[in-house]
Amino acid sequence: MTICNEQKLLQAALWYARQGWPVVPLHHVENGRCSCRRAAGKCKPGKHPRWNREDLLHGLRDATTDPELIHRWWDRWPLANVAVRTGPESGLWMLGPDGPEGIHALGELEQHLGLLPRTPQAKSGSGGQHLLFRWPEDGGIINADKHRDVPIDLRGEGGYFVAAPSCNANGPYVWEIKPTDCQVAEAPAPWIDWCRTKKKSSYRVNSSNLTAIEDRAVKYLAKIPEAISGQGGHKRTMYAARILVYGFDLGPEIGLQLLHQHYNPRCQPEWSEAELRHKCADADTKPFGEPRGWLLAGNPSNAAHSVPPLGVGTETETKEILKLTACSDLKARPVEEQWLLEGYFGRSMVTLFAALMKAGKTTWLASFLQAAQDGGKFIGKTVKPCRILYVTEEHESRWAERRDKLNLGDHVVFCIRPFMHKPTWAEWVQFVGELRETQEREEYDLIVFDTISNLWPVQNENDPPEVTKALMPLHSAIGDAGLLIVHHFRKSGGDEGTASRGTGAFAAWVDIIIELRRFNPTDHRDTRRVLTGLGRYEQTPPELVVKWEDGQYQAEGDRLQSQHNEIESALEEILPAEEADAKTVAELLDDWPRDGQPKRTALFDVLKKGHKANKYKRLGEGKRGKPYRYCVSVPSVPDNTVGTAGTETPTPSDEFAFCTHPSVGTETETVNAPGDATATLNPERSNKGPKESLGTETEGGGYVPPDADPAALDIPPEW
């Protein structure tokens, strides 16, 4: 689709601000995807606020009319869509018929409620409409989608609408009646009443029993702990609002009165009326896992006094537990689509990442965060761009240093030291509840706990019931996100898959276990680390060595491959270039340039493989008194027109490759290989019975089979 003009977006935002309408930047849509990079279906593309740690921490609450701040926002995000805040802050509310059905429903409503006056009106990207009206003096307009089951949306206090010339996935927003062509009108009273009236509930509250219900609601309210700032105050107050507005079905206005009069005086500090009104509006419109008026059903006495065990303020919702799904209705999701870091972390997966203290696990994770910003490759594995919530025990300054060093972006959001002490069980439950609300709102791809031992309330990590009790609520809190739990090894280190501290119930609960160890525990200068993987997925490597080099981690294969890489690197320093200086294995070990000589068998294995690959030249016979000696192999380039001993060079149609490397000082003879291709053989070797083979001797003393592929020998095809 067409991307909106950058300059027009900024000009529109500034114009709205001059009218006194606070604005905030939203994500934009490009190539059908939202700029937030969430997976399809995880957000409303181009319709939710952006975030920045410096000047846009609170989304809609940071909406402003300040031109300097607006310039700064759109300089940072020139394609950002424009949102205008509704409610008393802007003096606006929005009536939004959704698509052609909503426009038709609006016409039918006008027959019953009266015609709407001329007012600024925009066409939405999906073909609906946005009609703006002046905010009523007594407020009360809520935010609702499909208000009263009619395809008409409302945006009132605490809401916003996407304004022209923004674009969504379906197209641009366009003013049909511009705000410069007419003033914002006041909606007729019947329309305001219709917008204020919430959807009918299954239990109707009438005037005869209202007082009794209010009295019961106040008694219920008295049992809810007071809200204290910094100790889950929002959670407690929101629960109280839901009890009044939704549980007792008193509605947002009566609920606000009772909340302000009977609960707010106990809060520290007290909430403003606007804040309480906003909570009551949310309580009236957001699902709660219970039917509206559930505290009125059954025995009123029991409903009024059986207050859920809130602990320090966490809400308890009664939800359906036994949910049955037919086998044919099970939904499959290819594991390839779930991976965030192939083989290690993925959506809907739980990974336990364990290591000894100070072994470098957080440094490794910080490098992963860097790779996850734009995606690509990390330790040789595919990384998808993802949004991450990182809960850490470390001080903020440590992560600020890593941010500046690795240039980390706002795809990572941190929760710094949520507890200043070992949390109680009530605090843990409250924290998990707040995490669930945050995840429902933000939909992060990965949630990290680093490290879990200082973040959960478990006192005895060897107690399976206690550990399981702490872990189980996390399933519902993370939704479809991946969960990465960082933990420490036990002091003994433990065996593979059992090294993490505590009960085996922990390891059994997760999908993937990753253990990080030093490659050489005795050499702390060695920047290599070994990742051992166990899990349910075949993509998880059983072993991978990674090395910190040039500011990033590089994959080196398994332990054996890494050891061979190190030996090859040392050989580059000490292996002679000339045959006259060739060295034996013993001489190479004596000249070894680094601490810690390799085992003789490992060195011999590398030399043997290098010899076969024509990387190293091998001289001698490998016998006592005539040991093998090695030097760097330098292939000689034969003449392209004349072969050995006057033999003509075969044509490209020959079946066998032609490659001659006569040994220095060795008599050669020419023989005809099958297919009449000419090859040069060493007569000494050609007389060794069963070992005789038709082919070509390489510089290292080996033979190329007649049907060998030159590409496999790093030999140009024209040879």
C-alpha cells in the first residue's frame, strides 16, 4: 500500500495540537505489516502508540500539544500515524460506525434518536467513519467497540482515534468534512444517553433494590486491602472498581461514587477523580472472566461476604478450568515459525538457561538482545526480530552500560529489580498477575527472568511442590510468548542436563535446557563457551562452542571442531613454508606457540585431515627413522597445453579430471587410466600391490582417484 507523506503527517499533528487536541504518535503500516514487528494477529497494525524511554513512556497518557515535543517525535518516526486523544483533555469524543454495516446502523439509529448535526467527519482506512462531537460537561462517554452489540465504536475518556492523513492496513484516513469547514458540534441528548448506556446485563438492577445492593457492595469493598503506591496499588484499585461496576453491576457512575467515597480515603496516596473515572470506565468495558453481575447471582448473602483471598491485593478470577478440545480441532503451529533463536528460544516454549556464577551468561544474553533487534544470525543460528521483556536482578546502570556498548534499542523493555528483598508468596502472585496484564496489553515475544533465584519466593529450591507452585502461574501470565528462565548451577556443576540448582522438577517443567560452561575452566582468558542443549526439539544442538571475538560471539561447532580450529590457528604460525624446513609432530609440539599443548593424537588428526585436503604437505614414510614431516602445501600450476613426459592435455570431454603434481626428484611414468585419460604416477607406490590405484599423486604424497571431483580438491575446473 502507499505510505503516507511524511511532511503531511507532521503538519497534521501540529495543526491538531494548535486546536488544543493532544496528539501522540502511533506505529505505521508498511508492506502490510505493523512497524512494531509483532507477529500477524498480535496487534492492530498502525493503531497503537509508539514507545520511547526518554519522552514517550506512557503511551496515550503522554499525548501533548507541545510543538517542540511533536517535532521531536516525528523527527524520530517520520512515518508515524497520528492519534488524537478524546475526553476532557481535548474536549472531543468520537462516534465511529465500523465499515458499511456500521454506517447503515447509524442511519437506522438516526430514525429513532434524531438526525446528527453537521460536524467534522473522516473516512477511516477500513471504510468506516469518525464523527467528532464536543465533550459533554458531565462527561460519561466511554470507550467501546461495537457498543451495545451495534457495529459502532465509541472513543471517550481515556481513548483516542486515528486521524487523517494516517494509513492503516486497508488504506488512508481522509477528512470528508474537514475541521476547517465546520465547528465541532454538540451531540443531541438522546445520542449522548445512548452512548452512555452500557450493554444490558443478564441481571437488571432496579430502583427498589439499588440501596440494598449498594450496601452489600460497600461491605464487600471494606474487605479489599487499601491501595499503596509501589505495592500493587493500581491492581487493587482496579479490582475494587471491577467489583462495583461489573460484579455488582452498578455501572461506572454509581461505581465511581462508591469507590471515591468508601475506598479512596484508605489509599496512599488518594487517587484523583479522573483516575478513578478511568478505572471505572475500564471495569465497565474490559472482560473480567466472569459474567456481568456475578456477585448478584445465587445466594446474595454468600456472594456479598465470600471475598476472594486477595493477599496483598491480587485479584482472584473464577474461570473455567475444564476445557475440552476435540482431536480434530487441535491447532498445529510449525515449530519453524515459533523459533526466536533457532534451537534455543521460541514462542510458547520455556527454556531453562543455566551456568555457574560469573561464567558470562548475561553477556551472552546481551549479545542475543543485540541480534534480536533486526534479526539475522547469532552464533550461526537464525534470529527473528522480536520484542523482549527482561526482568533483571541487576542494577539499572549495568544495563545502561551494555545498552551503550552494544547499541541496544527499544525492542527490549526492562523491569529492574521488582523486589528489593526476597518476595513473599503474596507479592509473587501479585507480580505474576501484573505481568499477565502487561503481556495481554503489550504482547512481547520473549520474557526473560535473570536470574530466577532472586526473583521468586521459593525458599527451598530442592522442594518440588514449592518450586512447582511458583512456576505454574507463569503459564497463564506469558500467553503465547516464549519464557527464558536464567538460573545458576549447583556448586558441584552436576552432570549434563542436571547441573541447574534445585529439584529435578524444575528441569522437567521446561521444554529446553541450555547449559553454559567454560571451554577451559582453568584458563579464564579463554573466551570460548560450550552450550549444551537438551530438549523436545530436534533443532536444539546437543553441543555448540561459541567464542567471543571482535565484539561478538562466533560459532565454532562442537568441542572437537573447536579444538581443531585452535590447532589449525596455531599451525598457521609455526608450520614451515618450505619442504627443506618441514617439521615432525614432536618438533611442532616443541615449538607450540600457545599455552597448553594439544594432545599428540589431536594434532596428528588435524595434520592428517589437512594433508587429505591439500592444505598441508606431508613428507617422509611414517616409519622409524623416516617420520612424517609437514609443511604448508603450495600447489603448482601445470602448463595448460603440455602434459608430463610429452603427454597431451586431455580435452574437456575426457571422463576423468586431469591433475599432475610430480614429486621433486622422483622419476615419473605416464600410464593410461581408463577412458584414455593420462595420469602421472609415482612408480614406488605403483608397485605396492593392493594399494596400487590409477590416479594422480598430490603434492602431499596422496592420490586423487580417477573419478575425483576437482572442485572437492579446490582445483580450478579448467585444470
